[in-house]
Amino acid sequence: MVPLQRVVRPSEPERLRRFVRIFDGCDTNGNFGIFLDGTTNVEVTLTVTDTETNQTRVYTNPLGHPFEAITDTSAFATCP
């Protein structure tokens, strides 16, 4: 599985609830994927980096909007 490093700096920590899962889909679709979910309306920018290839994906949520779940099943096509 791709190593995960995260930094979360919300302006109001009590309002930020998030879930991030990186999964190994190499056997099913040949990709690593990202699932994101949150119960917040604060601004969120999450950058996920594949440390093997230095490839990045950026996911955002604008201030004042409910965070919508993201299912990115083909985030990184870096399976061996």
C-alpha cells in the first residue's frame, strides 16, 4: 500500500471531521484509490502523494459548502 502522510490544519478543529482511506485495488482495477468523506463545511485542501512516483492528487472543499464524499477508484495507476 502507498504510505500516507497527512497534515490537517483546520481553523476550527471542532468543526472538522474527516475520513481518508487509501486502498490497494491492484487486483481489481490496477490502481490505488482514495475514499474521502467528511462532516464539515470548512475549507479543506487535501493533497495525497504517491511517494514511489511523487505523483499527487489534490482534493478540495470550499468554505461554507458541506463536504461531499469522494470515491476516486483510479487515483494512482502505479500498481506493480
